[in-house]
Amino acid sequence: MNNVSIGQIVTYKSGKDKGLHGVIISIIDQRFVLVADGSIRTMKHPKKKNLSHLILSDIISPEVETSIFETGFVTNAKLRYVLQKYTAL
């Protein structure tokens, strides 16, 4: 199994969203995670993705990770901010 964490930045490598970025907000099992980006895929309507269809980055957002562990929720604005910071690198 890959080292998958809540708050980890991912890139879609297949499907209609190919090349777009998202943040893992929940781990369902060893194969599937829920990914949101704060705009198209919101926290309330995340995308269920197979891990084999994602490119996992080494970057884990502490803001998202802390927010989800403490409150069980992260705002869409925070997701957009984290992804904007990541894509600016």
C-alpha cells in the first residue's frame, strides 16, 4: 500500500479530470480515497478516486490535516488556498 495521508496533494492521472490537482480528505480503504479541490469538487461533494488513478505528491498540507482531525471538516476556501500554494511551486 502507498503512504497515503489525509491532507496529501494529488494529481489525477486519468479520466476527464486528468492533470488537475486535489487534496485527500478521507481514506475509504486500501484502494479508494475521497478527493476535493474546493471549487469543482467541494468538501460536501468529494470525488471517490482509485489510488491507481492518482499521482501522490510528497506534500501533505498541515492546515487541512489538522482541520479534519480536529473538526472533521475543512472549508472549501482552505482547500483552494492550499492548492493555489502548491501549484505556485
